[in-house]
Amino acid sequence: MSVFGTRPEAIKMCPLVKELASRPEIESLCCVTAQHRQMLDSVLEVFGVKPDWDLDIMTPRQTLSTITSKCLTGMDEAIDTLKPDMILVHGDTSTTFAGALSAFYHQVPVGHVEAGLRTYDKYSPFPEEMNRKLVSAIADLYFCPTVNNKNNLLREGITEGLFVTGNTVIDSLKTTVRADYHFSTEELNKLPYGEKKIILVTCHRRENYGEPMRNIMLALRQIAEEDPEVELVYPVHLSPVVREAVDTYLRGAPRVRPRSDPLPADEMHNLMARSYLVLTDSGGLQEEAPALGKPVLVMRRETERPEAVDAGTVKLCGVVQDDIVTMAQRLIRDQEAYGRMAHAVNPYGDGHACRRIADAILWHFGRGQRPADFQ
């Protein structure tokens, strides 16, 4: 049974749910918590995944405590009714931690998809870094996107059940990105893709609330004001904190297009494919954009994805206004610097992560050979 509840989890887990369903030896069940209700549903629709169980926990201005407690109590009935042989959780959300903990309480083995990411700062990203470590202590199988992720777990004394699979988000992009894609809104269809440099922006992380977010918003405004050749497209997260910051600092700025609703996964992927550059504090975009040949500037102090930094596809620009502006303007104005990032090799996968994970699960239950690691 695959358990997830947020938009990023769904983008990375839906291809796996479908891969598992394609195997005659596996009954692929899906339980969603709906930690993000609206954003989750749009991804399920894109991938054609219908959950077998829906906890529907989302409430206005929910807290980490309410999310976790509702997931735990809701999972009791789901596990008792569906009786899965293994529970798969993804990444590092509150749903991930609560799903793994509930599986442990029911003595059901846990497979951790996207295991082994670390910043080694328990408060950044918050609460994700600690969620990862807690799930690592519970899990039985670890599906690591990269060798670096596997090595993180080895250093922590985890030596069994480790697989290097690549990241399932690359599998997802193979489904969604098309050259002939038509957006649902004319605004996106009519963006000047060939004439101007479209910069895709996302910003929503909790550790950036407050002064960091103010700095980020002011940097975005300055970039748009000082570079007439760019246009910033910003699908705004549903968080009231983020929306308030956007309203305060970006409304009315020239060449900034804040969108009131998050984009469906397929629209986001195709917009990314046609963009010039990505400015983000997201984790998933650090993997997705390089697969599409798009440089990424990460508006955070650190990243749990150092492989992309080492490969040259991603750079940390921090949360100081001048630093963000300086690094963005260099990529806008210096084609050589841009080319070095755009043509770097993406370290995150070959589009076969879901196949490797399914093979690993079958191997665990004595139904096939152990899959070779992604190189």
C-alpha cells in the first residue's frame, strides 16, 4: 500500500502506484491522507490514480500536530481493513512520518521511497529533516535516489535493504512533458517563450517564513524591475503566509505574473520545460528542472540534494536579497555561465526508478532477482 498526502509526494508516487499495478504478482493499493487536498487531487487526476482509501484530513491553518495525529488515527482503520503486506511512504512530509509510524505500530514492513536525503540540521528543512531520520529508523527497505543518499544511510549504521534506484520524479516527467502540450489557460499558452526569458518561481518552505521570505520577494521584484528581457511566472502556494507575502511585495510589480492557484503537475512540468531558469526553495524542482536542461537557483541556506550542486545543475543562492539578485542576473546576462548549468548531466535518474523499486519489493518477498543499482 502506497501512502502519500501532498502534491510533491503524489507526483513522485503515482508512477510507482501504476508500475506496481502492472505487476501480476502485486496488488497495488493506494491510501491518501490529503494533507494537501486540492493540490493532491489535481495530481491524482493527471495520472489517473484512484485511491483505495482517503483520510481527507486537511483543515484550514492545520498544524504539524494536527496533521500527524489525524494521519495516525486514520491509518489505523486503513491498515486493519486493507491488510497490506508492506507500506510504502515517500520522502519527508508529516504524512510520511505518520504513515511509517502507523505501519510500525501494526508491525507492517515499511519501504521508504526517496530515502537517505540529509542536511544534518534538524531544523532545516523543518520538519522534513527530522521526518527523514525518524522514518529511516523504522523502515525495512530503502529506495535511495543516488549513491550519495545510500552512503548517508551507511554512515548511520543502516546496512540492509539498501537500493539505489534513481528518483521516481524522472519517471513522472516521461509521462507529463510533451512538445505539443496545450495549457488550460491562454495566459500560459501566450507567454513570450521565444522572445523573453521566462523564469519559473516557487517559494513556500516553512523555514523561509518571516524575514527570509521578505528578502526573497524583494529579490524577485528587483530582478523583474531591472531586467526587461525576463518575465517571472509564480504559481503561488496555497499557504496563507505565502499568499500574504506575495500580496505585500509582488502585486503590481512589472513582468511578474503571480498565479492565484498552483498549477496541475502536467502544466507545471511543461511550463518548466519551456522556461529559461528556475528560482525555487522546493526540493522536487531541484531534480525535475535539471532533467529538462533548466538551471536551478535554490533560495535556501542548504540543500539535501548536493548531487545536483556537484554536477553543476543547481546552485545555492541563499535567502539574502543581494545574493539572489546577483546570481540570477549572472545567468540572465552571461550565456556562458548559463550554458554550463543547462548542459550539465542530471544525476537523478534514467526514468526507470519505479521498475527498480517494484523489482526490489518482489525480491524482498522471494519473487525475483535483486535489481542492479542505478549508476
